[in-house]
Amino acid sequence: MSFLTSTWSYLPFANFKVEPALLEPYLPKGTELDLRGACADISLVGLRFENTRILNLPVPFHINFSEINLRFYVRQPGSNRRGVVFIKEIVDKPLITLVANKLYNERYETMPLDFALKENDQSNKVTYRWKPKEWQQLSASYLPKALPIEQGSNEQFILERYYGYSSYDAQTTYEYEVCHASWKHYKVTDFELSVNFEQTYGSAFAVLDTLQPDSVMMAHGSRISIENKRKL
């Protein structure tokens, strides 16, 4: 039985290029940075959880909710498994924070979080807002036609990730599989990023306040399942 099932939807990605040294302290043992050239990729991501079930059971008041996360990209040496490591995942549901941190050793934090969606025939817009101390915002405007992910594309590198990795301690890494169909994406026509990364993620990530996104994407999402963790 899957640990969690949900529909992930409305996923904007603001992607940055950073020096690998920024992320190396957060690498779980048994993984390495998945690099393209000299820089590493890190992404600020918004997403909606809908029709969520834990161990196939709906949890009252925790079925539909939003998340903001900051993540980077890793792989297992000598394998084709490519995945993600989360710096922090923000939700407004304390129970989600408790379960994810205790059972999956993730870095969830609870704070106020808003989601807004505007859709019409010509253009759609999604907005996520969260409040560590002051309100922060990630929004993307995009065309409504969904597009397939092309082989070898930037979208494929960022979006097609089917494993998550987290550190239990300096010597122990847990891996979990995230099962879903290959996503489609949308053409982004505009975006707004009003984020104090240092306030949200700490002084180590203040460098992101000085950078513009290398790319901004909008993913369609799908039904997903998060499988039970295993020790590497």
C-alpha cells in the first residue's frame, strides 16, 4: 500500500543556477548533485495537493491543500535514478508537517499559505503566497494548451524526477519513489517572484535574492503516489 496518494496540480517552477558548494552540505549520503555543466539547479515550486489520502484513508481537513518547496536535483552514483532533495517544504497544515518530518525525515514547516487561480480561454494565472514574517509570492501566467515534454529538454531535466532522498543522520539516507505519469507543461508568458529567500530559507540561501530565475516553467501535474521509504 502506498504511503500517500494525491493529485498534484498547478505547479509553477522558478529555476536558478547556483554554485554546487551551496548545496553540497545538504546532500544525503549516497547521492551526488545532478549537474549540467559547472552549476547546480535549484527550484522554488508551488503545487496543489487534491484528493489526498494517507495509507488510502482521507484525513479530515487535510484532503486539499497547497505547498511551496525549495528543492535541488541529485542522482545515485552508478544508477539511472534521478531525484530531488528538499531544503524546505511549506504547508499550512500542522499535521502534514508532523507526519512528513517524523516518518520521512523531511524539512516541512507550517506557516500561512494562500493559493489563487484565474482561468480563461486565452491565459491562465496561478499565484502562491506564504508568510514566514512578511508575505512572499510566486505567480505564473501561462497559455492553456498543454504541451508534451521533449526528450533532452530543460523541462525533462527539471520535471521528470521519480525519487526523493532525505537524511536521517550523517550516515543514513532514505529513498522513496514518487510514481506518476510523464507530465505535460504549459508555455509561461509572464511571472512574478517576490521572495525574501533569506527570510524564508535562512542566510545560506540569501544568494538567491541576488539572482534572476534561469527559467520558469508550469507543469500540468497528475495523480501521484509516494511509496514507502527504504534505507540506501
